[in-house]
Amino acid sequence: MTASKTKLTTRPLTKNDFDTVVKIDSKITGRERPGFFQKRLQAALEEPKHFLYIGCELDGELKGFLMGRLLQGEYGLNKPFAVIDVLDVDPESQGSGLGRALGQAFGALLESKNIDEVRSQADWRNHSILRFFEKTGFQLSPRHILEREVSYMSTNTIDEPEYDDAELNEIDFSDEEGDQVGALARDSVYCRSLQADDLDTLIRIDRKIGNTDRSAYYERKVKEAMEETGIRVSLVAEIKGMVVGFVMARVDYGEFDRTEPIAVLDTIGVDPGFAHLHVGRALLSQLLGNLATLRLDKVRTEIGAEQIDLKAFLMSNDFYTAQHLTFNCNEFRY
């Protein structure tokens, strides 16, 4: 008797695939992550032009999927690029060509959108995704993932600003026992949550730092911060009522196969005219304090190998090299 041939078909994911997607993912990660997939699906429905969601069916049943995003501006990268967030194939169907079919569909989408570069991250122990990267033309990227445990910065690590603070807006984040674990240092740089009308100032500061216009990136980030209440944790710093720095951050629920929520620091910027007034340190201090109240364990960021000063700043504030590797591909193939 001749065995029946299997049929592979690819198509866009829909909201009706939600339960199956969560189930397939749980077989691989060992736990269900409905919150992550729900938020990604909602974001894709609201702004489909920023997302790439592909499902692969085996004989009419969804057995694998690829989820990606189209970005521009994250981590200082101004050129549009695609990011692969999740690639899952039902363990019971592995070896049936689903990975190849998903790769081909993804490559066709990239071509239709004129996207040349693809990026991703992976734990160095995730051998299956590493094999996929090797087959599709990915290489190790000269970029690094840094992480830090979420905890209040020690009062001993925050220096006093180099100016007379008598005229400045001042907030005392410390308790009566300033050295108690969990107490924020007394900062003379006022940090507050990002507001919609900060957009123009953020664009201006970023242009002064990098001499480039990333307006579209900041428009998207500010929109996310305003609409995803309780998820975005972006901040700005003020001196004499003037915004002089900012940190763009978010809480992520599972990209790159992470099973625990983690905070992601996308961008930190300080007006060059205020570069030596400890604005960046104050922003980081306030960010960590806010993340601690959300009971997150870690915050991570991605930096380029050439960003020596930024790396030194982060590592001086207890960031360290993570177990994740970064990959990029300028000629996706499958």
C-alpha cells in the first residue's frame, strides 16, 4: 500500500489560530504564554504593516508558525530591517519540511516589502533555531546583549550632579534610612513618565546626538507608550523644567523564546549640553525603581560593538554580557 503524501501550505496567521499557537509553543517551551501571543496579535491587528505572521499547515492543520516585526530606529539602527521573534514547529511534525516552508514564505514577504536585512537573537543553547539560522544565511552580529538584575541602584553608585541644585526641581526618592535595601538615591534630576507632547523634544535631542532624523521611530514609540498603559515604562529627565534626556523602555512577554517577562531598554539619550550632569544615571535609577515595583527580574538591551562609551556606562551600573547571541542576515535564503 502506498503511503499518502502530506501537503504543506503557508498562510497568514489569524486570531482563530490563537489557541493552536499557544499549544504548539507550550510543547516547546514547557509552559503556556497566552499573554505574550495575545499582545502580539492585538498589535498586529492594529498595525499590520509592522508585523509578519506566517502559519504553516500540514494536511490542513496548523503545525508551525513564524512571527516577526518590521522595525526602524531600535538600538540606534536607522535602516529598516525585519526581526524574527518566534519560530515554532510542533515537535510531533518536525522533519516534515515545515521549517523550510516557513522560511520560503518569509523570504517572499521580505522581497515584497523590499527588506534586505533580517535580525534575531537566540540563546546559544537553542540548537534548533541555530540550525535554522545557519541554513538561511544568518551570521553572528557584531552586537552584544547586556542584562542586569532589576534592583534599586545603590545610593553609593549615584554621584551628586555637578551643579548648584538650589534652583532645580528636586525630588527625594529615598526613605528615611537612605542606605536601606530598595531605597532610591536622592536625585536632583527630576525624572517622570513620558508624555505625548515630549515627542518633538525627543526627536530634537536624538538629532543632536546622532545627526540623523529618526522621527518615524520616535513617533511609533511614543504612540506605543501612550496606548499600552502599564506596559511601557519610558521616562524623561528634566532640569529647570527642560527635558534634557530620555529612556525608551518596555516590558516584553516572550520574544526570542524567553518564557519570563523581561524589561527591554531600547534607547537612552542625553542632550550633549547636559552630558556631565548624571542625567543618564538618574534615568537608569528611576527606571530600575519602576521595574522593581512591577516585580520584573531583569532588564536587557542591545548595543553595537563600536558603542564603547555606552557599554562602559551600562557595565559600570551592573550590566553584564547575557547568554543570548545576536544574528543578522543580508541575504535570506531557504
